[in-house]
Amino acid sequence: FLIFFAIWQIIAFDELKTDYKNPIDQCNSLNPLVLPEYAIHVFYNLLFLWAFEWLTVLLNLPLIAYNVYRYSKRPVMSGPGLYDPTTIMNADILSYCMKEGWGKLAFYLLSFFYYLYRMIYVLVTY
């Protein structure tokens, strides 16, 4: 799910960049996905913690800390989310959000293959 959320975010910001979509509609579709993304990521890490996968938890802590920091510094809005339609079209903010999306996608893909490797390793060794 996290990989699909990251892809959705990248596509949404690309649509904003090319003026295919209205910023208000795009932010209304992106903001409801922010907290579920964070909750899923924390849930996975709680499972890793429960399984005593310390290295995996340590690898995920920087992104969790970044997400907490990013959410604590979000613009003042009436609902949950990170993206403000009035400032999202600013070139710097849009560029930052695109880079953030690509970074999260890279992290989630690398994590996915690491988790897959560890699962196969455990299945083969036992």
C-alpha cells in the first residue's frame, strides 16, 4: 500500500505541475491519504518491533521521524493533511513535494525488496 500511495502522490503532483488538475481537487484527494500512510508505516514497524527485527526498525526510524516532523510543521488547515491548495502551486513547494514523493517511493521499493529478501532468507534457513 505504501508503494501505491507514493506512486499516487507522484502522479498527483505531476498533474498539478502540468496543469491537468485543479489544486483544490488534488489537495482534497491527497490529504485524506496522509494519515493512513503514516499509520500503515508505523503499524509495519510495530510488527517488526514485535518480531525483534531491530535492524529493520532502525532503518525505518528516520522516515518515521521525518513524517512526524513534517506533519508537526504542516500549514494551518481545517482538516488533516499536509497539502494546502493555496501554496501547493508555488514552484518551490511543488518541486519539494515531487522530490519527497520520489524519495518515499525509492525508500518503499528498497524496503520491499529488503523485506522480501529477509523473508526468503528465513524460509530457506529454517
